[in-house]
Amino acid sequence: MPVPTTEDWRSIATGFLHRWNFPNCLGSIDGKHVVIRAPDNSGSLFYNYKGTFLVVLLAVVDAQYCFRVVDVGSYGRTSDGGVLANSTFSQALRDGTLGLPQDALLPGPNLSGRHRVFNYRLSRARLIDENTFGILTTQWRKYRGVIGISPANVDACVKATCVLHNFLRRTASTTRAPIPSAEDGEAAGLQEVTRVGSNNSTREAICVRETFVSYFSAEGAVPWQPVA
């Protein structure tokens, strides 16, 4: 899986704009738990509060349900924020080499129409990652149960399935296959990474978010979105 180039990022952004009506999006990012057999002498490193042992698959996917960046092997006890913070991808973000702003759904039940539109459009773009994990689980039975090999070998196997997934997605016979729902990814061996932390937005993130709020309710509006 090659490191995306500047042209790759531009192509990904174009895909999200044309297929999912979300501009300036360089990928959908999420994490999944891969359930493994308890490693010998590992203590609580791989143990998760759900009572299982696991490693984390962190992935950035494009608009065509292909993996573009993956990070595998973080301990199961680590939160999703900790997995991202410790990844190579996060280091690139901190260095400013990718220039990706952070974003988050607007909180609260009493949102204005414009903000509800933003939440809907953002959720629609973020669902791509969930669907990609669903496809991965459908293709590889290993994710439907506990993987009984060492963590090092699990990392290699997960990376291999991600690469093979991309190969299959890019062939003419599979790109038109039905897309599983997000729930299809919730198999025994591939579980949701829970959200942990205060989720406080930075001032820059709020500014970016408000720009999208205005865009989605004006020139970026589409006929099928909620009424602002």
C-alpha cells in the first residue's frame, strides 16, 4: 500500500466531492477492534473493557471504499484518540505535511436547520469507513471470530487483507457489488472502537466547521438533504 502522494490526495478529494458531495475531504478515518487470542504474558496490554483481547486497525479510506492509509497493532486498551495520536499518520498531521483539519459533529439536540444539514452531510461522508469495514468482514471470515495467532502475525495478516481488499475493489467485476450496511462490520472479530474523551473542538476546527455549515446550506446544497 503506497504512501499517498499530493496527486493521490487531490484525487481522493475529487472522489468525495463528486460521489458524496463533500468538498475538501481527503478521506474518511475510523478504527476497528480485531479480536485475538490472549497472548502469553501480555498482562492487560491487549485487554479491552469489553472482556476481549484485541489489536486496533486504524484506517483512512477513499470515496471508492479502498484503504489508503492503515495502522495496525495498537493495544486493545488504548482509546481511539490514543491510537490516532501514536500513529505515523498522526505524526504527519502534526508536522503539517498533510494539512488535514480536525472536525466533529455539532453537539446538542436543539440545533438550527443549517447545523442539522451539516451533521447529515458529514455523517454521510464518514459512513464510507464503516461500509469499508463491512466489506472487509464480508470478504474475510477471519474477522468473524477470534484470531488465534500471535499479535505480530495478526498485524501482517490484517495488512495483507487490506491490500487484497483494494485489489478486489479495483477490479471491474467487484466494484459494482452491493455495499454492506455499517452493521455488517460488527462481526465478532471486528468491533467498533468507542469514542473516548471530551471531544473539545479547537478554535480552528470550529472555524472550518462553520465554513462547511454555510456552504452546505447555500451553493453546496443538494435536493435530498434535510431542509435547513
